[in-house]
Amino acid sequence: MNAKDVIKTALGTADMIGMAYVNDLSDAELMRRPHPGCNHINWQLGHLIAGENQMIEMVAPGSMPPLPDGFTEKYAKETAASDDPSSFADKETLLTAYRAQRQATLTALEGLDEARLDEATGVDYAPTIGGMFLLQADHWLMHCGQWVVVRRELGHSAMF
């Protein structure tokens, strides 16, 4: 197994866990916050999708498809406090955007010469190109822990 295979495996695991946690949630349930001081799941999903677009585009310019019009603005830090569902995308739009971004991430990774994974990014939270790709899996899993709390509060079954 090489480094690209490890990153693909991590992305696949994060995808499996993240989608298991949100697939059976409704649009209304995606607006739930695990705690008043936390962001609702809808905002977290948009943040993850916009972040993946921006971070992978940074290390693989021209590789990511555009997000829907206004998407980045809907999921800026300034909108996180809003509980108005009309200010955010619906679940179908979120998951469609996610699938397009994740496929582009995987395609960009596949096309990358493995030696480039060690190149510096100049970004402290992902100092190498390989680290930036791996961060996409880690970032999703960091947020998934909050989704478990919401699922339990709503009476949904444990997934794992």
C-alpha cells in the first residue's frame, strides 16, 4: 500500500461514516445543533464541502468543480449562528455538492505524482500536499462526533 492508497482508504472511511450519520436525517433534523454553542449539521456540512473545495483547489489548482452559486457565502463563519433553514441549502443540494467535490478530490489525488505529497503547502494545519488531502477525511470525522449527539437526541439508532 502506498501513501495515495492510505489517503484514499481514509477518505473512504470518512465517507462511509459521515454518510451513515446523515443519510436518514431530514432537512429539519439537519438544522439541529448538538449544543447551543455548536453549529447545526446543515452548516457543518456546507462548511466541510466548501472547505474541501478551497483546500484541494489550493494544492491542485483547477481540479475542483465550482460550488453552486452563493454556496460559499451561505456557509461562511458569519452565517453559522442563523437557524433560518431558508438561508441554507437543502439536504439534496448539500449531498450532490459533496459527491461532486469528493469525486474531484479523488481524481486530483489519483492524478498527482506521489512524490508531490511531501511538498510544502505553507499552511500550518496541513503542512504538506499529502496532509491537505488527508485532512479532508480527518475534518469530516471531527464533525461526525457532533452528529452522533444529535442522532441520539432525535431517537435515531446507533450506526457503529
